[in-house]
Amino acid sequence: MDDRGVHWWSRGSGTNVSQGLAFVGLALLAISLAMLLLLACGFDRLTSKAGIARDGIDRHKPAPPWRERDMEGIYHQVPSGHSWQYLLFVDHGLRAFPSIPEAIQRLLSAVPNAEVLLLSQNRADVTAVILRSFGVSCPIVPVSSGFYRRHNIRVTPFGIILDPTGRPRAEGLVDSGDRFLQMWRHAQYATSAGGAIDPRVMVAI
């Protein structure tokens, strides 16, 4: 005890408590930073080329069957049973990829019996306005987020090409018009199933 009646051990105890709290605070901060780092690494893996390569449906199985109406009230279904289908999962972010609508028009002009369907889970009306601004007309089908999950779609624009039986022949991220047409050519060359177009037409697009 000093001349003021304060115990020295009390002062030491207060110092120890402060140091203990500071240590706990630093430990919690370190744990938080480690968790943020792990989350960032996981997000990078999911959005990397390797992660996106796992998106889409199983190519060894038929696509999930469905029947939905487009914005004009016309029903479309998978499998079509009569034509090749290009399913393009995209929303109003389409405006960032101006070469894609041009590629859609080129494909439809070269292969009139192909069916290109834009599947929009968010503001399909805005997607329609954007598509029309490019002078392109094709069905836009409003779908739910659950529809995207059933097809394992996380990043858009994402394309899935189906043959008339509903079997996926090509799929992947579509980040340009060239990529859009490249996937179509790959799907056609990769199979000899009925409905395949003349190779000379494929070169033309």
C-alpha cells in the first residue's frame, strides 16, 4: 500500500486486465481477417475460369424439361422435339455485350429453324427494350431464380445449346458475339445427330 492507501497489486491487476482485453481484441481481429481472406479466396475460385467451367448442366444427361411462356404469351419448351435450341441466360446486363445481339441476328439469318431463347430472371421487360434497341427480335422468357439454380447458372451471359432431344451439346460463358457463334459451331461439329446444319453454313456465320 502506498501513502495514498492504494494497493500496488490492484494497479498490477488493472494493467493485466487491460493487456488481456487488448490481446483478445487482437485475436478477434486476426480471426476476422482470416475469415475474410478465406471468403475472398472462395469467391475468386467460384468466379475463376475453373469455377465457371463447372457451371451449367450435366452434358451426359438431358436438360431439365420445362414449358414456359415468353413475354408475348407464346409457350416454349425443352426438349423442343424438332429444332436445335440456344438457351441464353442473360438479364439487362446484355447492354454491356453489344456484339451478342448482332451474333444472335447472324445465327437466326443463317439458320432460320434454330430457336434462340433469352432466359431472364430479373426485369425481362428491360432486357426486351435493350434487345430491341439493337434491332434484334427473339423470344424472351421470364424465369425465376430457381430456374437458374436448376440449370446451375451463377454468372451471365451463359449459353446452353441443346439438340432436338434436349441433350446439351455445348455450354459456357458467352462474353462476346464471337464466343456466341463459336459455341454454336462447336455444338454442330461435335455431333452428327439429326438437325445438324450444313458445314458451309457454319463457316458463313
